[in-house]
Amino acid sequence: MLSIALQGLKNFGSKILHGVTSAAKQVAPVLHKVMGAVAPTIGAINPTAGMIARGVGGAAGMANKFLNR
């Protein structure tokens, strides 16, 4: 009985992970493009915020490469 419950829990976790991965595959390229376009403008106003925006855009680009290979 416990084995069946654990199998159902494992299947549920797998579905959650699949949903998160699917969402990340769609969000990462858009976030990469938006942050790449906005970072120079933000950097002109506040250099520290611009560096953070470039970092977020770069991380989104790396996630995009990893997820969509």
C-alpha cells in the first residue's frame, strides 16, 4: 500500500517538474531579450542596476541554452 502511495507522489512530483521546465523554456528567451534591450538604458540611469540587469539577462540566456538544446 505504501509503495502505491509513493509511486503516486513520485508521479505528481514529476508532473510538477515538467510544468516548471515547460514554463522556464518559454520565459527564458523572452527574459533574455527584454533584459538585453533594457539593460543599457537602466545602466545610463544607475550603473549598478544596469550591471544587475545585464547579469539577469546573461543568466536567462544561459538557462535558455541549457533548456532548449
